[in-house]
Amino acid sequence: MKEFTCIVCPRGCRLKIDDQLNVTGNSCPRGAQYAKDEVTNPKRMITSIMRVKNRENCVVSVKTSNSIPKGKIFEVMEEINKVSVNAPTHIGDIAIKNVLGLDADIVITKNVK
């Protein structure tokens, strides 16, 4: 039996899941799915920064457009660290399309003039 605190909503239900993937403690179906995903294929969003080439000492914040497998976090970070963008940037611009074929883009989350 494993225990989790659900992070899908602010309620923070204490979930328990057994070896047969039976979930208890959830207040909604999304909590049950979260627990099953955490056991079978945990995923995470990445937030990071990326260098801006044409601005001195400037970085821009970025994030993944979708959750990626937890085991791929370091590989995705290596890809983010390889890339620099040019200003101006706008929220929603795609810095890396379909990073590592994971069906997630690296999206800019800050405007830089």
C-alpha cells in the first residue's frame, strides 16, 4: 500500500493505493486517476529558464506545455540548456517544438522587449 497527497486540486486528499490499483481517500475521480498515474507512469511539468542571446545577462522563463514522464526530466533540461532565444519574446512563443518527441513543447512564459 502506498500513500499520496493528491495535488490535482487544493483539497489535498490523502490517497491510498494498493497493488491492484484500488484507490481510497479520494473525493473525486481525478484523485483516483492521479494516484494510478503516480504508481504506473509518474509525470511532471517542468519550469525553467532559457538564455536570451541578444540581451546581456538576460534569461526568460519557460515551461513544458504538457506533463512529461518523470524519468525524462534531466534529458529535457539538457535540451532546454542547449537552446537560446532572441528577444523580443512573447508569452506563449514556442522555444522548442515537441521536445524529445514527448508531445510537449517548451513554451516561453515571459515577455522580453
